[in-house]
Amino acid sequence: MFPFTAVVGHDRLKTALILATLDPRLGGVLISGPRGTAKSTLARGLAELLPEQDARLVTLPLGTSEEQLIGTLDLEQALGNGSLAFQPGLLHRAHHGALYIDEVNLLPDTLVDQLLDVAASGINRIERDGISHEHPADFLLIGTMNPEEGELRPQLTDRFGLFMMLDDTFDAEQRMTIVERRLAYDRNPDAFRAEWQPRQQALRTRLDEARSRLPTVQLPAMLAREIAERCMQAGVEGVRADLCWQRAALAHAAWQQRSMVEQSDLDAVQALVLDHRRTRPPESSASNPPDEGSSTHSAGGAPERQRPTVERPDLDQQQSRNTDASGADHPQEHQAQAPSQGDDSGHAGDHGRLEAPATPTRVAMAEIQWPSAPRRTAPHHAGKPPAADRHGAHAGPSATRHGVETPRCSSFDRPRIHWPRTLMSAVRRQRPLSESLHHHPPRTNSSTLQCLLVDTSASGIDAHGATPIIAVLQSLLERAYRSRHEVMVLGFGGNGCHWLLEPQRAPRNPSPLLSRLHFGGGTPLREALATAQQRLARMAQRSPARHLQSWLITDGRSRDTIDALAWPGQLTVLDTEQARVPLGHCRHIAATLKAEYITTRALSAGSATNAFIPSSERHP
């Protein structure tokens, strides 16, 4: 095993792992970063630093079943003498050690949630298959993930106490040292470990001293109040962040050989605790937040989970578009311009960046009415697989939309054998097991995700200063909250597109998100569609049963040319154009994407039943 102290760089990640080792109640560490950044090497190297002599690092494979994780019925004993006995799982083996999950974002959410519950309580309770059993499961949880291969839901990232986002920005000297040490280890692992043994032993000694000091470390009330206030400023949900921050600060003080927590301890662990929980950007980061997967970091060293503010500090230096802020006064001039390849998608309007009103204006949509579902009147074609129902379950073995085949269920959702019933049935009927099989009911994932693509260009504000897009967005968010749907919001305008809200349960109060919207610049429509389509495709591949519903909220005023895309799930283009002489670009976009089409005029007029126009009845 490659020595922990021999890894080059990553001092903050090493600190996070050390703190989690000092106090397993922190909830473990989630490490996110691209391939080849020593995520797995550091996680595995931590096994030699665990306090118990017989502690071991248990790896959770991707194909692990629920039975393998928590334990299940001992089939050998059941078939041998007919008695029911418990067969321990991976959680039992990880007791007093560490449980390492590589690519945790690719595990089923239910499996991740279950092991996080056990990691928090320290006890694995099993009530299944005729077995009632519990055993201690006190372990250090370490998860690694590559954000390019799929995201982990915020509800689950919040369960990890500490979070660290890595990048691969090594200088030339560091890269040379990394390669030199790796080659030396490959040539003679024993000699390499012996060379680093003194540093490993020194680290173990310091950890033992910190563990013995930790119970006596004190946290002043003044600093406890500061933690609470900073958590409120970050907009975190619940008080788990407060609890993790206090525990991390205590552990950091013990690691620094102090008996009292100081301000430096709070500052040292702030980013580790808040970066994956904050819903408001830190005050120090005020410009151009990076896209998902970018190596640009916040002041704390990792990108925020949400990017609710789209700043445009350089708009006054860019060329202006031929439309004014309302996007409606010069339709003839806009239409006369020759279509380009989106060269002006990042150009600002005449007003640069426009802030939305403090209170979102609902325009004429106070009586907005949303149809329960799009009305589909397209003819049924022979040989076309049945469409998904509203829960996302398919009647046939697979469903195809625009050439993308979605399997009926994942391997995790296949029927599982109910062994207690199977064994009892075989004994009672005196028949072979193959003729007495009983199965658990199939698992279904009835969750719905609403993906909202919001046009934040300058044309989003009309001549009267009203923002119909904000009114529509607020109505959609409130509707999703009432339906208990998950939502994610992508804003596009100015010089790019950014995720304003990562996938999570719809907020009860959308006003904080809406008040941070800024309108300005051009409309990078093609980039927004590609960004959302790629992410939704990954999500559909990971959770085939999840119902995906997307809304493209725009007035269609973009110079970008739009190509047909294989859109995962259902897509609706919501036309917010308010011009006296409408250009009708949204109708053409909907036809190109084979999406449903709806107008805010129809909704505000109360004609929701006729608002949707099926793709078969549209003409560009």
C-alpha cells in the first residue's frame, strides 16, 4: 500500500482525512475530482493510520447488493438444518476500520442512503428475510467520485461530514516528484515503504496524542455563535453543518495540540464543511462562477454546490446587440440579421447587466393555470414501444425516444428472491427450491426531476421593466414543491450558462433564488441545450425509472442555430415572448427539438387546456 505521507500535495485533503480519523462521528469524507489525482491512493493509505490494530479498509464494489452490504440470511445453514441464521455483510467487516467507496456517485441512491444512516448511528439494524438482528458498525466512511461521470444528489452529499474538491493543477516540479515516487514504489514496494516508515510512525504517534486530547478540548461560546451565524449566511439547510463544523473545529484544535478552539480552527475547516452545503455564494466570490467540473475554486478551495448568481463584470467591454433590454422594440432589425454560429451569444445588451425587481412581477399571470400534463395527439406508430407512465415505469421491456433506448429497470431493480418464504414453501410442499421460488415486489423509483432552463439574457425584461420569466419560474418552482418533485435550474445569458440550482427537492420559498437572478447580454441557447442534455442523459442512464421533465423558458431571441437533440425525457418549450410583433422563434425551436410548445399568453389568459401544441401539429 502506497504510504499516506508519500503522496505529493493535497494538504487540505490530508487534513480532512486526518480529522475524520480523529472523530469518526464527523460522518466521513467525500472526495470529488478528475481521474489521476490520488483520490483512491490517499483513501487507501489511511488504513495504516486507523487506531485499532486489527482495523482494515473494506472496499465497497459498484455491483454490491443490499444483502452484501448489510447482511442477509445464511443460506448454507438454512438449507443444511433448516434454521435461520444471520450472515454478516460488508458493514460488519468494516467495524473499527474504514469503508471505502470508489465512484460513490454511481451507486444506487437507496444503497448510499442506507450506509450513511449506519455510518451516522454506528449500528447496523436488520429487519428482513425473517431475521431481526443488529450489530455495531463503527467505521470511517470515505467516498470518491468523478463529477464527469455523474453527480451525487445534494441530500446525500450533505450526509458526508467533510467534502473536498480536487483539481489536477500540479506544477512541473510536483509532477516530476509524483512520477519519481511512483516509479520507485513500483520497482520495490517494500523498500519504498521502509524508507517512509519513520514519517508514517511520526504521523501515527501524533494522531494517538490528538485522540487522547480530543475529549478535553473546549469550544468557546463566542465561536459557537460565530459558527451558527456563518451557517445561516451560507443558507445551509438544517443544523447538520453546525454540528459537523463544531466537531471538525474541535478535532482540528486537538490536531494542533491545543486545548481550546481558536478562530484559526474555524477558518481552517470552514470550506470542508460548507462547500457542499451552501446555497449562497461566499461574499468573496463575486464574478464568473465556473461551470460544473471546472477547476476554478471558491475562496475555500472548492466550487460551491450552487451558483445562484451570474455576474457579468466585463459586459461593458463587450459589443452590444441590436436589440434593446426589452428585446421587443426592434423585431425587424433583429430578424434582418444574418444567423451566425453564436458569435454574439456572450455579448451584452445596451444596458449591460440588468437586475430583476426586488419583488418578482407576475405581469398578467396572477391566475396562471398549468395543465396537468401535455396533451399528446400524435398518431401511434406500429412497432413503437409503449410510452412511460407518469411514474416513469414502462409497460414494455424498453422505451425509445429519439433513438435513445431506456431499459425497463436497472439490475438493482430486478426481482429479488424472498428466501424465507421460498424455504418455508419448499419444506411445506416437499418440492425443490426451483419450484417454490418467491420474490420480493419489484422496486420502482417514482421520483420526478424538473429541469428548468431559464433565459437570463437582456430580452428577459420588457419595456415596462417587468420580468415575465421570473413569474413563470416562480410558478413552476411552487408547483414542483407542491408535487414534491426535485428540480434543477440552468441559467443562460450574457457570457455563458451556469447551474443556478443543483438537483434537490424544490425549495419551499423560491424568492431567495429569484432575487439573485440577473438579466443581461445575449442568449447562448445552443450551449445551454447541450449542457442540460448531456447531464440529463447521464442521469437517465443512472436512474432509468426516474421521470425527467424539462422546461425551456425563453423568448427564443438567439442567433444560435439549433440542431435536433436526443432529449432524455419530456421537453416543453415555454415561449415568454411579449413583443407587439412576435418573431415566433420558440415555435421553430420546439419543432426542431420535437418538444411540446406552450405560451405564457395562453397560460395567463386561463386557457391552459389548449396551451400545449403537440409536435405533430406544429410548423416552423
